[in-house]
Amino acid sequence: MIHLGSPSQRATARVGQLLSALGPLLALACVVLFFTAADAFYGGNTFGTVHNLRTIAVSTSGVAVAALGATVVIIAGGIDLSVGTALALCATVLAVGLRAGWCPWLAIAACIGTGCLAGCLNGILISVLDVGPFIVTLGTMSIYYGLSKLVADETTVRPLPAQVPQWLPDLLQIEPEPGWLLVSRGVWLAVLLAIALVCVLRYTVFGRHVFALGSNEATARLCGIRVSWTKIAVYTLAGFFAGIAGLYNFGRLTQGDPTSGRGVELIVIAAVVIGGASLNGGRGSVLGTLAGALIIRAITSGCTQLGLPNSYQDIVLGAIIIAAVVVDQLRQRRLE
Amino acid sequence: MAACWRRSGWASSIKPGRKSDVAAPLLEMLGIRKRFGATHALREVSLTARAGEVLALIGENGAGKSTLMKILSGVYQPDGGAIQLAGRPYAPQGPAAARRAGVAMIYQELNLAPDLSIEDNILLGQERSRFGLVKRSEQRTIARAALAQLGHAALSLDLLVGRLSVGLQQVVEIARALVQQARVVVFDEPTSSLARHDVEHLFEVIRKLKGAGLAVIYISHFLEEIRAIGDRYTVLRDGESVGSGNVASATEAQIVSLMVGRQIAELFPQVAHQPGAPILTAEQLSGAPIPEHVSFSLRRGEILGIAGLVGAGRTELLRTLFGLNATRHGGVLVEQLRPRPTPRARIRAGLGFVSEDRKGEGLAQIRSIEDNATLSRLAPYSRAGWLNLRRRRQAVRGWLARLQVKARGPEQPIHELSGGNQQKIALARVLHQEAQVLLLDEPTRGIDVGTKAEIYRLIGQLAADGKAIIFVSSYLPELLAVCDRIGVMARGRLRAIRPAGEWSEETIMALAVSDDEAAA
């Protein structure tokens, strides 16, 4: 008596799913092709070179790692505005630790631990005070900025080169050594983290709970899911990723700069949204987020190669964010 | 139109081509067709509404009623067929055009601005003004006249609409339709959120609209309501109009068989079951703020019905039992244990809850069937937090077959299913979690007749398997037919529990509307 629908209907449904999963990747391919072609005709024909593509991958990796955490938060129906200043706080803690002569591993543990604590605090405030995550993380965004200035004593913190383990800046080498790595270790680390996150979201009870929480909190509660704990876990996980993004931040600057995280949250959220996640929660994909982050960086790089002024990059990026949200809206409407 | 009459020999009291003596048709929809992709939402639908008459539009969920009304109100454009309004071709290009032409819709969810006054709401979008300044006195006259026409002359125009009862909000919405000079008013299941006495008021208002020469189209699942308010009926099934006639000359059995396309053996199938050992006891249970001091005991294999008006505390009782609402006082014993008042603890103790609000609370609409069905109990498929998705999918397939769910498969999102099939998934969840006590809040609301009968049979079967069931419903015939005992709630208190055989609809209602406890 189960009515399975005609094979063609099932095929249509499957093709639709596939398209919406691959949409951000297709968009990325379009962006890359567009700039390669435009650059070949009007620019110096440098956009499509291996070196430039490696540069894009490397400079995306830090934002991408932070965006992995934001993906979980947004799927769970939340938002984290504090991710930028939190990752700058983590980088500052790392820099202060190294300068104080700590063992590098201890400093790195402190960096990631700071991220986890910052995320955990977000989660606790959101679930205990029962205040909207937008407001809570708007507040903690400022708090973490203030804390990192406090830790850094109102300046930037630069450890001596001898105090910094060599592999940390090497994480973001554009031409990797050895060459068979193809891209730098930092990019590979981001990919590994992404694969791990895909598995957690897809194959664990926690992952099911995150999706349930984001699609309908009332349903989640009714099914006996501990909503508060799940939220705290979600934001702590996001903090963990912010901590690792702090490593990248430090690796790039080789100093702890409290101001370096300001505005990053918007790029992070934009990457997740361009990647097809819904700010209403319940929908989003790791693969989409990676594509979203790459799209943003490819646009910046492409505009530079074409010699377009900075202002155009921002305008194009804004248009793409709005387009992504419109696509999401259209999907929602079809749902109704 | 021919298709319509061919299938309804017994019921066609009005022959095609001959104008009725009562009134000329105000609205005629002929051979309306509409496709969405590969699915034919409407194959061939015709209906006629006359001035001064109530046309009841009947059909199961998915029969095409909403699509037809969306075409009438200009939301969709038909693929074929023609509409005539007052003798002239009518093809609205959008909802605004339909309103201007005199077609008004009153939906289940009202379209009012809660923070504006009654007057502002009635004249919203058609304010009377000069040089941009609102002409207050003229507006008030118009609004008052509209309300008076509906028998609510005494209503103060300055009240905020958000403060009104749902029944009065409906009146405001109808008054707005009058001010817009509507000639056809469509009511889409208007009573689903109304208390019993508000339904009577609504019927009064509809009779006044009739008297004023408007054509009313009334969509409802409830045959009793159609009997009470309808003059003629048209039945839709699978996107076709399968019969029309006078309500007075049709029996309920005839209408039901038209709706489902077959004879339903029993509307209320009975499954023999025997109450066994006590499993759940509520002791002076009080929630915040209701219910108050509710005590009862429930046995395995027993179906306990809870009747009462909307707001009497029935839903709150279930939610307090399940730990969704805070417990203010008293306690709940499940098999001699006292589980903590959280949904998680109550689920572990063997309670299962099906919410009355499928869309907002009961189911995560954008998630798949398998996610929704297993969310409250993932343990059988998980080891150290990691899931075996293949085993889970297999288990869900079993539930789909057992409950005869019409779906593509376990991966289909909930929102693509009909209301009845969604409800089956909500039930599948509590069955999958192996709940021993099922708390069902309006489990048959918004569900077609055929599926209702399936759910009654399932409930009976569960009782026969030794589960205990609390069945909250506003639809007294089903409570009287399905339950072993029925409790009546009023004003947050459980007034009485008696065997179902000792109740009648009248005695239940008398107690439900009673104010003082002596009546119990």
C-alpha cells in the first residue's frame, strides 16, 4: 500500500536534491571560469595560473575554518557575530603565550581552548538567559574585542621569530614543500576538518539533533532532546573552529593583533549563506560553505587581477550575498 | 460541467442549462483545470454559487478545494475552463483584482493587524481620506454599519484587534469584506480554531450575509456544520467535482461515499480491548497556570477521552503530564515511578506525546520522514554516538508499510505529505519510541475521513496491545465512539470522568460550559 511514486518522479526529486547540493560548487566554477576568461582578455592572464589558485586556496583556508563552525551554528538556527573578534582573541593569546616563552604546544592549546571557552560562553548565555543569539553574540563580539586588547595591552603582540615554531607560518606557504602536497598544509588541515565535520553532522546523534533543533526547536524539545545542552555544544564547537582559525590568523600575521578579527564575522556568515545555508536554520552544508568561502576569495582576487578598484569587489560581493539569500527565499516559497 | 453531472445522478437536483427559479447563479466555475508539473491538481471542476445561498464545498485533503479557491481568489491562474461572475467573464490577474471584483476570502489564519484598532482593520487598504488626511467620522460610520449588519453593533471600534477572541476577529475580517463590497465570500474551514458557541455566532453572521444577498462558499470537513449552514453542496474528489445537490435531501452516508469514492464500512471501527493494570496516575496535578488539581488513573489497554472547550485546559493537561509545561503542584506516577518533569525523562518513563500543532511543533517540516520518525529514539541505531543510517532507513520503511503511509520513501521531506500522512508520521514516532502511554492531542484534526477511520482503528489496536491512551478532542462523536471513559474539563479543572456509555453530546457540553463546580 506504500505509494512510492513513479520512477520518473523519484528521479526528478533526486536531481533536484543533487542540484541544490551542487549549486554553490557550480557557482564557484562559474566565478572561476568568468575571471579566467575575463583575465585572459582584459588582464594579465594571471588569474588562472597555478600560483594564483594556490594563493586563493591558502588565503581562504582561515576564513573557511571559522565558517565551518558558523555552519553548525546556522544549521542549528543560531548566529554567531562574535566569531571574528573571538578568533583574534585566540591569536592574541597564542602570541602572548609564545612571547612569554611557553612551550608552543601549550600556547596552541591555550589558543584553541580560548576559542572553546568563548563559544561555550556564547552558548551558556543564549540558553540560560534565553536571549536571541544575535543580541548575545553582538555583546560578546565587543567583549572578546575588549579582552584581546586587554591581553595584548592595547597593542599588537609580536613574539621573537625564534619563539615561533617554523611550521606555524609554513602552514600558509603558498608553494608547499614538499611539492607533492600540491597545496599548503593549512589547506589540507581545513579539508580534513571539513571532512570530519561532514561525518559528525551526518552520522552522529549530535548531528541529527543539530538539524532538528534548527528546523524546529519545539519539535526537538518534544522529542526529548536537551535543547540547552545541544545549543551549548553547538556554540562550543563553533568556538573550537574559531580557535583553529586563530592559528591561521597568527600564522598569516606572525603577530597577535586584536583588531585583525573585526569584520571577519561578516565574511564568515556570507560564506555560509552563499553556500546555501538558511538563516532560518535546519539547512546548510559543509561543502557549500567551503565553496562560498572560495567564491568570496576568488572574487576579491579576480577583481584585483583585472585591476578593478577595491570598491567593485565589495559591490560584487554584496550582490552575490543578496543573490544567495534570494535563492534561499525562492526555495522556501516552493516549500510552502 | 458535464463530467460533474454524469457522476452524480442521484444528487443533481438542478439540471444544467436551466436557470434555477430561486436565483440566477452569481458565480459559475466551469471545467476548471490546473496542473502543477506532472500532477493534475484540478482535472475538471465545476461549481455554481447563487446569491443568497450557502454552497458547501466538501472534499478530503488534497481533493483540490484549496487550489480551486486560490484560482477563484486570483492567486493561481487556471490552465483551462472559464469563470463567470454576475454574468460576466472573470479572470483575476491577482488577489487584489479578485478583491476589487467582489471576491473575499476568510482563511483559517486570519489576516489582521493585531496592533491596530477594529476600525483601522476594517478599513485597512481602503481608508477614506482627503488630501492624505483620514476622514475619521466617515470611516467610523462605515465600520459601524458593517458591524451592525453582522449583528455586532455594540462592538467598540477602538479596541485593538489583538485583544479580541478569535471569534470576534473573524467578525472584523468579515466586516472588512463587506466594506470591500464583496459579492462572494469564501470561508476556508472557519471553525477549526473556534470554540463551540463562537461557531453558533459565526453561523448567525453567515445567515446575515445570505440575507444580504451575498453568495457564500463554505469549506469544511465537518458534515454536521454543513448540515447546519449549507443550502447546497459540491463534492470534490481527486481534482474533479463528483457531485452536487441540496444538503437537505442528501444523507451523510451519501456525501461521505462521494468524498472517499467508496463506501466506508465504518466511520468508527471498533477493536476489542481489555483494560489491565494501572500504568499512569495523576495526583492533584497542577500546571502553570492550568490545569488545576487534576487527579485520575489510567490503565493499560484503556482509552481515556478528554473533552472540553478550547482553553479549558485539555492541551495544558497533556503538556504538563509530558513535562513540556511546568508542574506547579502535584505529581505524576508512571508504573510506580516518579519521572522528572522534563520531556526527556517522561519519554524514558514510557510517555509519548502527539502535538495538536503538526506544523509549528509536532514535526520538523523541512526534515525527512526518517528523521522525524526516529528523533525521539535514536539509540537502537547508534553506537557511541555514531548512527547506522541504513538500519534506521530499513526500520522506518517498516513503519511506513505498517501505517500505510503514502510517501515516496523514508527520505521524503515531511512538508510534501498530506495532513493525514503527516499525522501518521507523528504517530509513528511515538510508536517507534515504544511509548506505553500515548498522549494524543486532537490526533484527527484536519485529516480526511478515510484516514480518520484508520487512526481510530490504530488507537483501538494499540489499546488491545496493552498501551494506555489519552485522547483529547473537540469532536465529540469520535470521543463517544472510540473511548472507554471520557473526562470533561472546564476552566482548568477535570470536572468528571465517567464511562463513555454514560455520556451524550448534550451532557458533555452542559458540563463543559458550566461555570460552577456543583454541576459536576
